[in-house]
Amino acid sequence: MNKYQCNAHDKDNIPRVWGVGETEKDAKEQCEKALVEYLDEKHRKGSSYSMNRFPFKFKIVEIKDDY
């Protein structure tokens, strides 16, 4: 069964976090959770990095089973 991977790209189109799921929706939800954790960690370290200031774009790709 194929899965989906969702990447969150920052304003410079650099993928910062990802999530994997059985459906596109699951993959995006996992990616959004990872993004919140990523931003929380940045905040704890003293960076003022937020989704509002630096909008992220989500890109979803299908991961095909090759076997």
C-alpha cells in the first residue's frame, strides 16, 4: 500500500519538517504536528520564528511501494 509524505517548506523553499501517513490528510496532520514542535523548540532556544512571520507551504508526495 502506498503512503504519503508531506513536507513543510519555509519562505526559502527549504523543507524543515515532514510527516508520513496512509492518506494525504494523515500526512499533513503529522507534518503540522512536527512543525509545531519545530517552532516550539526554536522559541525555547530564543528565536522569534513563527508560522505567521514565516509562512510555510505544504507539499505532499505519494511514496510508492516498489516491491
